[in-house]
Amino acid sequence: MSLSYDEVKQLEERIIDVLRTVYDPEIPVDIYELGLIYEVKVDADGKADVLMTLTSPSCPVAESLPLEVEEKVRGVKGVTQGKVELTFDPPWDKDMMSEAALLELGFM
């Protein structure tokens, strides 16, 4: 399988749509709007790599949330492989949240 540039971009958008269905259980905002997703890359073979962080290294879902994200990414039609890499560089802060997330949490 070799995806065109447009197909890769569409697949990245579908992955982002799925990431918007994953929530940090302590915060009523999805992980994408929270700014926990740093990067979504898909290659022409449908292999998806997601670079993400957590609100803190001691987050109670530090083990389960990346696994949930990886499982959801792998379930997206067109994804042949899905891998999540966890990073704390740069560390997350509330400035990474979208306007929608800031509004939802009362920061605006």
C-alpha cells in the first residue's frame, strides 16, 4: 500500500478525530484539545506515530492512557501500524490547551 499525500493527510485527520474521543479522566476535556498530543505522523504505508505527553509524569493514568491512545489509533481505518511515544520534553502546561479547552475549564 502506498498512500498519496492527500490520503496521508486525510488519515492524519481521522486519527485526530479519534484522539478527540479520548479524555483524561480527571479533566472533562479531550486529550487533543488539552494539548497532550504533540505530533501525529503517518507515512505512505499507513504507519502512524503519535508523540504525546501527560499533564504530569505522576499522572494516575500514565500507564493506561498511552495504551488507550495506541489502541484507538490502531483502530482507525487505513492505519497499518500505530505507535505512541510518550515524552515530557517540553513539559505540558496550560498554555498548550486550545481556546475551547480553556473556555471549558474556565480559564478564559
